[in-house]
Amino acid sequence: METILIAFLIFGVLVVFHEFGHFSVAKLVGIKVHEFSIGMGKPRIFKFKKGETEYSIRPLPIGGYVKMEGEDEASTDERSFNNKPLWARMLVIVAGPFMNFIFAILLFSMMFYMIGFPTNDTTIGDIIPNYPAQMAGIKAGDKILSIDGKEMNSWKQIVETIHSKKDQKINIKILRDGKEKSFSIKPLLNKETNQVMIGISPTIKKSFAKSISMGFDRMTFVIKSMLAFFMKPSMKDVVGPVGIIHIVGQAAKTNIYSVLWIVGFISVNLGIVNLLPIPALDGGRLVFLIIEGLRGKPLDPEKEGFIHLTGFVLLMSLMVFMIFKDVERFKLFQHIFDLF
């Protein structure tokens, strides 16, 4: 039950960011917005009205929407969606997925900032319990001066030197509280990584600028991975809403970094999927706007609305199919029975 609540909360946050993109740009270009809704279905759990816009929360946390004047129907209102310039409507449509990418960058950046970045300084940041360094008496904060008489000028040099000392005792000279101390240590061979270790790690430094840069890099990495998947799609790698809840639950059992990574990954996926040229999705609407630009006149709003409605029904059918596939794949019926 806790996993389901966490997943619903995450879906809600993702939807808020996505729909806020549409909403904010619609307001910016002067489109009349009737409703800003988080969730789908009826009845509305909560609602209030401010100005001309009604804000609501609906029971199904699988989406949300911004209801704009003239988006799916003909309207003579000068502030309707269809009466705005083509560039303004395109901006409104693209703003939703764009906010998903921005949100992913924020999450990845937060993850990197919390983890921090290892420095190349020779000061020990942490000691691994029950490893040779701790057993010999070395402590966090000690500055390594030399190994076997060779001066150490960087953490990279320390690592390379220790890795070269397989089955050999090493003499490490450190500086602690202004005093030099020497220790004789026999490194340990890590059988999993096949690396020689003594159980020390470098000093960690937090950098806001580097975290943002790494967050952007990670976001582009996920986008490239998604595009590569679309080149060679496989149903075994696709999960639906229930599968996502299961994955989020598994991440929540580990640490906050895993949760931030998963939510950022889902946010990028949501942004890319919404840009696919499928009716009812932002990409489908964008295609109709491009066709309008090429034709020099808009399509019939009623016909376009029907096409998007058909696309929505097909998407809901696909979602139901994926739910059953997820239940079968993750054996979730057994998990549900276990709750009771």
C-alpha cells in the first residue's frame, strides 16, 4: 500500500509539471483556460476557481489536462486556442514535454549534488569498515603524503600505486593534526572487481554548477537510449502503469538516489512519448498544426477533435492491455493477495 501511495504521488508530481508547461504558456500567450486538472475521471475530489480558471483534482492519477477555449471545438472567442497564431499554439503544445525534460534535469542534478563529486586531493574522505586501512589505524581526514617513499600528489596516483601492489605490504605516510605518521598495510584483493584495495575513498565535494551539467548530460543520455529503443522496439522492455508502480516500489526500498533516478527516467520517457505523432498526444496535435501551416488553413476542429478522441480511446485500450501484461510479468496478483 505504501508503494502504491508513493507511485501515485510521483505520477501526480510528473503530471503537475507536464500540465503546468501547457498552462503557463497558454496563459502567457493569452489563451483562455477553463480548467487545470490533475488526474482523470469523475467526480472531482477537490476544486476551486480563481479568475476564469477552475483548478481541480480528479480520482485517477494517470494523467491530467488543461482545458482551453477552442482547443477541440470551434470558437469565435478571440482568446480561443484556435484563434491564436500558429507559433503560439505550437509553443503551448511543446511546453508540456519540455517541462518533463526540465523536471528530469532538476531531479538528476539533485541526485548528483546529494552524492557529490570525488576530488583529486590526497586527503582521505571515508574509511571502509573492516578493511586493511581501518585495521591499521588510518582515519578519515588523514592526508596521504607518500606510499613506499614515493610522494603522492593526487588521488588518481594513490589508486594507481595501490593497485600495483598486489600481494605486497606497503608503507603509507600520512599527515594528521600536523604530525606525520607511518603505517604498514597489506592490501586486499577484491575478487568481484579484481582490484587491490585498502578501503579508503576520496574527499567528496558538492558543486551546484557541475551537478546541473551532469543532470543535463544524464537527461540527454536517457533521450538517446529512448531513441535507440524506438529503432529496435521490444515489448519485453515496455511496462505499463502497474509495472512502473512496481519499479518505483523497488527503488524506494533502496535509497533516495534510486528514486530520483527512476522518477527522472520516467519524466524523460513521458516527455518523449508525448511527442510521438499519435492522436490525443501532444505530438499528434503538433502534427495537425504542422499540416495547418503547410495548407495555409486549419483543419475542421470537430473532425480533429474526433480523431484525437479516437486516439485517446486506443491509448486507454493499450493501457488496459499493458496493465494485464504487468500483472502477469511481475506476478502482482500474488502481491495483492499477500496484502490481505
